[in-house]
Amino acid sequence: MKDIHEVLRQKQTKYAALGKQIEMLQQAAEKLREVAPLLAENDDEDNAVLMEDDASPVADAMAAKAGAGSSGATASKAARPTAPRWP
């Protein structure tokens, strides 16, 4: 039979460690709340840049593939865009 005082000490040690982890996670969440609006602003700018790049031939081929749908494994493999090879 285990000593009740030893079990209690172990449980208190685990409880203290969990308390520290919870506190650290709360601090991280607060920092993320502060940074999230900044990331959202950058994300909007990145999306605008990506929209400008959507006029590329590779993006057009991918959009055409997505619009056509897949009618089997061989058709989807044949419709994959390939990178241009340089001589």
C-alpha cells in the first residue's frame, strides 16, 4: 500500500506543473490576440498580391482543372499542370 502523504505530494507536484503550463498558455494567447490583427493586415496584402499573380498560365490551368472536375484517376493525372523545362 502506498503512503498517502507521498501520493498527495506527487499530485500536488503535478498540479503545480499544470498550473504553470496553463499560465504560460494564457500568456501566449494574450500575445496572439495582440499580434492577430497585424497578421490579418499582412494576410490581406498577401491575398492582393496573390490575386495579381492569378493571371499566370499555371494558375489558369489549375482553375480550368478545378472547373472541369475529375472523371477518374487517369484523367486527373493527365490534367495536372507541369512545370516548364528549361533547355
